[in-house]
Amino acid sequence: MGKSATPKLLPLLRSRQQGEILARLLGDPELEASVTDIAAMLGLPISSVHREIERAQAAGIVTSRKIGNVRLVRANTDSPYYRGLADVLVRAFGPPHVLAEVLADVDGIDAAYVYGSWAARWSEDGGTRPVADIDVLVLGSPDRDRLYAALSAAEERLGRPVQDAVRPAGWIDDGTGSFHATVVSRPLVQIDLGQG
């Protein structure tokens, strides 16, 4: 799917670019980045990012400040729409969606989940730890080369490292040890491998 195609998951947006820009900013409330950096993170034209930032700021979804000639942009977490929009946009364009797309063609995956600080942040319970990377639990027997290539593509699209843990298919129900106890005691966000 091209970067400018209308998104099938969220057709109320004008383009996939708009969804990816807003998901990146609203999905990482600590992120403050320049328009140029956002364009580089997402592989989008600076002019498109600038246009979408202007629209989002006019709507009160993002805020910006200037330091010299650099305009820094971040999510407006004080907006009454922030939490709801962040949730919808991250689900449609954020880590679960990106991971579903890149993992869909990797044979041998029975299920996959996002866990750790990102999953905690986006769960009903919330989370307060900074999200430095995306932790992915892959269940099954995937081809490791294809898996690592897919996760590398996800890292580029998400602009942050993706750390994987591969375990046998029944590991969530049958696993043991401290890692298992930690993973199953915290929120898990299932990746819909059928949507890719």
C-alpha cells in the first residue's frame, strides 16, 4: 500500500500519511521532534509532514515551539481529544498494526503479542515507564531470518528498536520461569496476524 493511499482501517482520515504522523506523535507523548525529524522517522516528505502538523495544531491535537529556526512538535496531552484519538490512531497505525503487516508473511508464527512498557502504557491500567523500545513475543517456530528481516522493517517504520522473544506455541499457558511470570502478569496486546 502506498504512503498516500486512503487508509482502509480508518477511512475518516485523508491519507495514510496523516494517520502515521498523528499516531507517531500521539502514541509517544514524551516525544518532541522537529518536522524534519518526524519526516525522516516516517520516510515522508517534509512538506506533507509540515502540512499535517499545521492542521493538527490548528485543531489543538499537537503543540509546537520554536528554538531558533527549529520547530519542535509534540502531542497536546491537555486536549480533551488526546486519549481517545491516541488510542484509535495507535491501534490503526501504531505498533500493533505495523507489526501485523510485517509479520503476516512470516511462516511458523502461531500468535504474536506486544508486551512490556508499550503494552502497559496502552492497557486499561496504563503505565508510567518510558517506552524506549517495542517488546514482541512471537509464539511458534518462525523462520528466524524472515522474522528478523520483518522486525527490522518494523523498527524503521516505528522509529524505535523492536526486541523479540520467540517461544513455543503453548508457552503462555504452559511456560515456567521468571520471564514467563513477568510477561503473563503484565498486559499483552495481541497482534492480529490476519490483518496484514
